[in-house]
Amino acid sequence: MYDAINTLPSKEADRQRLARLMDQHTKSGGPVSELPGYGPKPMPPRRSKIDPETRLKRRPAPTIRKAGGRA
């Protein structure tokens, strides 16, 4: 069953349907096993080294104003 709107009543109907199917499966002698879930790999640690080439490309050089007038 597909509902265009994701609501709590639609999820409850899905939960009840799955519970009925699981009951039918276990009553017919089918095994039920719990499988391991998804375990994401942790992100690698950030490097503390700053590459000067990359930093210069990202950040433009500041403008230097003359003492007596406008730049």
C-alpha cells in the first residue's frame, strides 16, 4: 500500500499489516531472526596541517591602502 502523504495513521496501518504477516509466518513454522543493522564507518580525523597553496587560493590577499589617500 502506498500513501501519498506520510502520516501517523498510514504508518500505523503499515505496522499492523506487517505484524499480521509476521504472525502468519511464525504460525506456519517459519523462522524469525534478527539481523545486524547498518553501521556507518566513522569519518577519518581531520588533518591539522594547513596547505598554504590551498589557503591562498581560497582567501584573496587583503587590499593595502596608502596612508594619505584612497586606494
